[in-house]
Amino acid sequence: MPKDKKSPCPNQEIQIAELKDRFIFYYEQLPVQKLAAGFIGRDEDTIIKWRTSDPDFADRVAKARSEWWMRQNSDGRLVGATTVW
């Protein structure tokens, strides 16, 4: 039976999970998707695919961005809200 080309092998799944963790590590420090993608050696299209196909990863990205924003505004003020993607 032919293997589905879209299904990664278990070893590849582990590698992807590690890359996602490294992406989140960087993104927590500076939530700029392009820079975090470059940090792990991937392009933004890959990150967008991951966010679309993996709801847990998408939630982790959103949480990291929100927590970064709260740290930047820890004095409770909302100053000229800008979107940092």
C-alpha cells in the first residue's frame, strides 16, 4: 500500500514538534513571525501552514503574542495599540 506523501514519518513529526517549540521560544521574546521563522530556518509560509493545520500551535502563538504584549505594558496602560505580527 503506497504511503501518503502528506503524512510525515514519526521521526519527522518529532523534528517538526521541536521546530515549533523553538519557534515559540523565539516568538515569546519578540513576536515577529518572519524573524522567528528565520530563527528556525523556515519561511513564513511554513509557519502559516502550521498555524492553519495545528490548532494547538496556533493557540500557542496567540498566547505568546498576548503575553509579550502584557509584559510590554505591565504598568497597566494601553499605549497606542499596534499590531505586532
